[in-house]
Amino acid sequence: MTKNQILVPTNFSRQAEIAFKQSAFFSSKAKSDVFVLHIIPNLRKIDNNSNAIEIIQNRMDNLINPMMSLINGKINTRIETGKIITQILKTEREIKPSYIFIGTDIGSKPNSSTTLRILNHVDCPLVVFTNRSDKTGCDKIVLPLDLTKETKQKIDQTIKIAKIYNSEVHIVSATSFEDDKMCDTIKEQMNQVKSIFNKLEIKSQIKLLKTKNDIEIMANEINDYADDIDADLIIIMTRQETKLQKFFVGSMATKLIRKSTVPIMCISPKIAKN
């Protein structure tokens, strides 16, 4: 097991290439190893072409070589055959990476459900990259807050990324202003989170987004805000422990991932031990 390793599945698409480049930039800052995985979904493609493996290895070399000087750790490559999701999850269980960096079109269709299905089964944070992800740093992070108790896990990851990149964190909440008590509670929570960043000398801002009590509208507001400030990353939770929380946050995560033009770090909450 590598303590700090990034798993990067690639199908050599534009978004997968961006995911790999971002893993190299992250490695240069965090001294991470990078593990690049390509999956051939149809074994017959190899059977019918004895040069297939060599061609794929050459494509992997062409992907990796221009970024070798940035990678501040080891780099490993692997070619597997089989179902894409199955092989990614198998490799994740084997190498236990700290992060998975993945393009939104790693499946058969752009913005397919492949990414969503993967993040429902992995334990490490999964960073989803879209077309507008070619920047070399992470100057601004958007941290959406809600009232769930797993907020600390999200904050811990935000602190880690913000320190690596010297990022400014934008603490946001998309909230209906119809419930004054809930609104006050969220404001209080946002201020508490900001005080944590202040103590760590991480720059932060607070923004309360006025929305209707509708998941899709809330997700759109968060995405629009991230676009307006030219954010580099949105950090969200993907699952929660109770049925109500799982429905709300799972639906919110789905909306954000499908529509965002900003990379999204998806964190699966760990069940708290009593």
C-alpha cells in the first residue's frame, strides 16, 4: 500500500488526459505516486490484433512522458481487460489510493453514469474532471455546507488541499430563506467553519446563496457561483448515513457532477465510531 498515491483511469480522451495532467500537478506539490490504468473492455480487440498492447503502451507513454518532470514520486502503469467499473474498483481495492482522478467521459458516453457508479463504491475521495479543468493550480475552492454531521470530513480534506495549493476557500450554502431558524443555524455553522480556516491561516470567504427549496435549483446556484468566481474545485460529500440524508446529498451530488464545469472532489463519508 502506498501512503500517498493517485489512481488515474484513462481512455485517452480529452477529459482523461486532463485528469492525468492534474495528477501530475498534484504530485509535484504533494509528492504523490501516480498509477495510470487503462482498461480494454473487449478482449477480442487483443485477440484480433497482436500489436494492440504495444499500441496502447505507446499511447500511455505519449501521455505520461511530457509530464514526467512534474511527477514528484513513482509512476506506475497497468493495462487490464474487462468491464470498466469492475476493473477500476478492483484496482482501487488493491492499491488503496489516496485519491482517484477521473474524467467525466471515462465510460462509453460523455457524462454517463459510470463516474456516479464508481463513486458509490470507493472509499477514497474521487476528483471528477470536466472540459474546463486545464489550469495548473487550485487558487479557489468552493465548499458547500449543509447541516449533516459529516461536515468535519469535508473540512479536513479542504484543509489538506488548501494547504497544498495555498488556496482561498469559499464557504457557501444554497438555502431557502423561508425558514429563518434554519438559515440562522447555517450562518452559525459557516462562521464556525470560517474560524477553523482563520486559525490555520487559510484565506476564506462566506456566501449564503438564496434559492428555492429545490435540489436542482440549489445545485445550479452552487455551480453558477463556482463559475462566477472562476473556482478550481468544488468539494462535496456523496453519501450519508440516514435515508433522508442519503436522498438529499446523493441527489445534490448527482446534479452538481452532471452540470458542473468545475472539477469536483467527491468524498464518501466514513461512519463515525461510537
